[in-house]
Amino acid sequence: MEFYKRAMASGMSEIQMEQAALAQGFTLTDISNARKRLAKIQSEQNKNGKDSVISPRRQIGKLSIKTKNANLRDSLKLPIKTQKKLLIYGSTLFENSNLAFEPNLRLATPTSYVLGPDDELLVDIYGNASDSYKLKVSPEGTVKVLNFAPIYVSGLTIEEAKEKIISRLRQAYAGLNSGGGTRASINLGNIRSIKVTITGEVKKPGTYTVSSLATVFNALYLCGGPDSTGTFRSIKVIRNNKAIRTIDLYDFLLKGEQKNNILLQDQDVIHVSYYTTRIEIDGEVKRPAIFESKEGETFKEVLSFAGGFNESAYKASITLYRNSEREQQVLNIKQENFGNVVPQTGDRYVIGKILNRFQNRIQLTGAVFRPGDYALTSETKTLTQLLAQADGLREDAFKSRILVHRLKDNFDPEVVSVDFTKIMSGASADLDLKARDSIVVKSVKQLREEYFVTILGAINQPGDALFADNMSVSDLITQAGGFVDGGIPTRIEVARRIRDDNMTDVPDNYNTQIIPLTVDAKLGLTQTDAQFKLLPFDIVYIRTSPRYETQQNVTILGEVIYPGTYAIVNNTERISSLIERSGGIRSSAYLDGAILRRRGERVALQIKNIIEQPTIESNLTLQSEDTLIIPRQSELVRVTGAVLNTSILNYSKDFNFNSYLSQAGGYGDRAHKSKVYVRYANGYAARTKHFLFFRIHPKIEPGSTIFVPYKPKIEKKSDLSAPVLLSFFGTLAIAAATLLR
């Protein structure tokens, strides 16, 4: 540890220390042991709270080693790529619930089906004779028909058993199936169950009971298929201690073929051994995964398992990471050698992406007729040739400064500006283009603020409009949809920004020039004004006729001759005029209860006084949406608030305030007697008055409401707690002692 500290203090890196140790005769084993001892000391120091002397860069085992690559990565801030985990190709085949490989029991009986105990045969006789039999295969392997001797069928195919049974039935049915009029058909009825054992590297090995029509795929589905170490390419079916079939699941996965998916028989064994060679194919292929290869297959064939390259793949060469006896090695394989590379287990093939760059592309954008990407060729090696390929510059192109963006040899960006007018005139040489140049041709409009004009006021579509040369006020009014109803053409104003070219026409203290114009109703200008043209950013104001107003309505309801809605004649029309226009007051009207509602609020009125004296101030001027209500004579009086019984009572001339209060049960406990008031039907209110010790209550009229307010609740103050009292008196004692000094 002391040597390590001194070496670190002298500026040696850990790599330099190891190289020095090797130069002094130490072996790699000695260096490895030294690493372990240093890591142990570091661990003990960490436990004791001491600072570690090991550089915390990249851990190898338990020892932190600061390598040149780590230094480089730290300085460049490069991200550390993590290798994604690939799936074993075909591992999800037997996990797919939509692909159960269940045997179809409704198919015709396979001719190769081998009979065994518990199978059932259906025999149908038809033609000159009619009969049917159900023949079940006995444990001894025989079936019995009529009184004939048992027929041994176990181990026979369905076709072989059919011939044997019909041959026996000819003893009862002459000429059966031999040209006579009697025919027989034999089919499989109920089928038996068989036991199949699955061994080796599968997810759930064991013995399974399956239908006698089950295939190898049915059994593999039941056991979950091969596990992470099981082979997909060499699955053996063993019958009577002999391997009768070898199944390659890739035939089904890649081609959909089930040629070796044979029917199983009782006591068959399916054995899945370990895989021999597995490789990874990652990167730009259609199906990145872990694949299994067989002897004799090359990388070219295994690449086809992955679906081949995708559209972004770099095909010229790929990178192979291969394990040797002690470490890994990297190999680069060219495309022409794919068929010569024999995969080894553990190989990892990585297919990269093509570069996102072009070796001969030139980009042209902006004010040209055909912008886009062009190839740098002998026909487009100069700017003039390129613009000719693009059908030339547009009319609005800014030719005095075309910008060429390009990269220097050290990949620093630079901009080359070109005056194309000088190139066209021969005053300047043409510009030679380079690969990856980007040429931008600006238009004149792009180099200035977007021009627009504005029209406001009594116009159908007020707002901004794009400016155009020679645009007149009439043009703008037409574009904005013309005048609205009430708009007048005789007082048009144009507000114009003050520019250097019109400063002489405007006083120095003016920021905006105002230009009055006149047009006729048909948008025709006077001879002088017709010569006036709008400039960018002008604002045109259209005025409304001073006498133009939309109709304003008021409503009168209740006891008048013609109730309804009326238009306000002028700005000085008053309530008395509205009553007169509505035909006058009916005899049943209760004028003292008349009210006016304005903007949702209730306005108290004295209609009787207004009718008798129209010049009084309470004869209000009408406003839009006013509603005047003249009610009928009311015969009720309401008593509410802090009384014992809120009541609605009949009006009587003989009753006074106290009479109505008595009818409501009198005051409540919290009645505020001095604040009692009466609100009349017309909205006015009168309160209780006081003279010496007497209360003078308001007069009660029909439709009145007597309000008796509540006194506010008075919350009792809680007693001071003992601690508060002690603190208070303690403060008093200190103050008294201070004063006595």
C-alpha cells in the first residue's frame, strides 16, 4: 500500500505501475494477487471510515482500475452502450395461446393410424343388407363380431384392420365389398389415450397422457417446449428404443412445414438434448435474435434465419465478436465471405447502419423553380450549372447574395456568399461546388417584413389584409366585404406611418399622418382621391352615421290597455310617454305598487305622481331593456323576520302596524324592535321612527311587507384560564415593582 501511494504521488497511472512490475519480472498472476490485496486493504479502510486511495473510475472485479479508455471516455463524455438481451428464436412458439397444436378429432381417420386397446371401430353394412356394429378393441388387442372368433387388430393400421374384418364378415354377408349388392364401411369411433414421455431440456419434462391422434407438436406444447438450453434443431422421437424421427423446428418456424410432425404412439419418448451451437445476430436485420445453427451451415444461411438485412443495414461488412480460449476477439467479415464463415457457439454478429450522410449530394432551397437534392456531377459542378438544372431562379429571387453553406476540411461550418448578378454579367468567376454543399436562395419578400394593411370600423370583415401594389381604399373596402348598415363613405380616414420620404408633409411633432378621403355609396372615389394609393401598414377607418342606431326596446306589463314591447322613439323618451303609448292605465291598476326593472335591479317609482306631473324628476328617461310593471290592487300584507309566526294576511283599512304584528304572534325573542321597517309594493321602504319614548311605526298599505330584523348573537366570553391569569398578574407585579423603585 505504501508503494502504491508513493507511485500515485509521483504521477504514475495504474497501467504504468503494472507495466513497471512486468519489466521487473513480476508475472500476471503476481499482479492479480496484488490487485486483490489492494482491494482488501481498501475495503478495510472503508469500514474504518478512512478515505480510499483507489481511483473510483471503472471496476474490474473488486479493484478500481483507471484505464486510458476510461480517461478518454470521461473527457469526451461518451455514453456507455448497454447490450440489449435478445430472445432465443422460437422460444415463444409453445407459449402462444393462439397456437395450441391441439389434434383435430373431426378429421377423417388417417389410413396410417395404428389401432390399440380401447379404440372403437364403427362398422356400417348397407345395400342389400343393413346393419351396424360398434367394435371395441379389447385389452388383448381383439374385436369380436357376431358369433365369429375374435379378430386380432392391435398394431394394425386402420386399413389393414378393415380388410381383415371385412374378410371375416363375408361369412355372414356373401359378396361383401366384392361386386355384390352389399357394402361395408369401417371407421374409427372413439379413440384411446396414450402415454408419452418427454425428457431432456424442456420446460416441464415428464409423462403426459394425450390423444392417440396427438402429434409431436401437441406433446411439445404441453411441456412448454425446449428451455433456454434445449435444442430446436434436433428433437428426437424414440420408439421401442430406436430414434425413428429427428425434428427440426426451424422447418416449421421458417417455412411452415410439418413434414416430421408424426403421430405419436403409446410409450413413445420425445428427447430434447442440449443445443450445440448458438449465435447472436443483432443490429440491422429484420429479426434480431439468438439462433441455433447445425453442422455444415454457414453464416449466410444463419443470416437468412434472421430475415436478412433490413433497409438501413450496412452490407459491405459486419462485425463478429468471437470467444477464444482466454478472451474475446473482433473480426470484420466482408459480404463476399459470408458463405465461408462457419458459426461457432457464442459468436455475436452485429450488423451496423449505413451512414446518415451522402457522398455526392448538394441541397438547393429557396427561390428556385425546382428546389431539392441534386447529385454533384460534371454537369452540376458549378453554381450556374446547378441553377440551370433547377430551371433557374424565380422572379422574386434576391440575386445579390446567394448563401452557400459548406464544411471545411476539419468539418467546421462556413458560409460563402455569392453575388450572382456579377457572375451573370461576367464580373465574377463562377463558384465551384463541393459535396454536401447547401445553397440557399432567399426571395425579396423573405428579406423584409411582411406587408399588410388594416381596415377597421363600420365594415363587414374588419382586420388585416395582405398588401398589394396599386391597392386603393375602394379595393380594400371591397375585399373587406363592404360597409355595414350605418357605415358612411363620406368620413374615411387613413392613418399612415411617417417615413423619411413623407416627413415634409407632416409637422415635426406628429407621429402619424392622417389622410381624409371620400367615396360614394358605389365605392367610387373622387378624381383626386382616386389617385391615392395605399402603402404598407396603412390603417383605414370607416365611420358610422351619427344618427344611425339600432332599435332599442322597452316592455310594459300589467294593468295597461296595450301591454307589450315598444321601441324607444328617441333618447329623451320617458316613462309617462310609454304609459301614454300603451293606451293608459286600467281602472284595476294599483299605481302605488308599480315598479321598474333595469338591468336586473328593482327601481322604486311613484307612477301616480309621474302621470299627474310628467315634468318631475322621477319621470325617468327610458333605457334599452327596461321593464315597467303596473300590478293589480293587492289585498295582502306579509309579516316576516323575528316574529313568532311568519304570516301572509288580508289587508284591512281598520288594521294598523300592531294589528298585523299581533296576527303574526308578536315579536320573537331576538326581535330588533327599533329597526322594524315596511317595504311597499312599489319598492319604497319606511322605517320605524322614535320620538322620546315612543315608536312611530310606518303606515301599512296593500301589498306591504313588514320586516322585523333579528338582533345579532352575542357570544359569551370564556373565563381566563389559570395560566393566563398567572401570567397577567405576574406582569402587573413586575410593573408595580418597577414603579416603586
